Amino acid sequence: MKSENDIITDTDLIALTGYKTPSKQCEILRAAGIFFITRRDGRPRTTWAHFNEPCTKKHMTEESKHVEPNYGALD
């Protein structure tokens, strides 16, 4: 059973991104807002936790909690 802290394998990254080329994998992960590091050989490394809860999703959730009044309705 895979843990949230397990590192995603090279094979899984190919399946998830649809690319074998590390630079394309990085491009896809970056576009999805998924945190990753780049190994010396250029391959991205990330965990299942980062994949399942991308940074952009966390950012969007924080923004959606901040609600401002509709001042235009006062006119």
C-alpha cells in the first residue's frame, strides 16, 4: 500500500504526466502547481501527498475563505 509520503516512481511519473522526457514531466507538474524537486539527472521528484494536494489547490482554498463585502450593492 502506498503512503502519502512515498516518492512517486519514474514509471508512475510517466503514467501520470504522459511523458517520458524529464523536462516535459517537470513542465506538466509545474503547470499543475505540484511541488517537486529536480534531481541531478533532470528527473522530477515529488511525493503522493504533493501530487494529491497541489500547491495551487491549497492557495485557492485559502483565497476562497477570504470573503469581502459587495460594496457595489450599497449604491
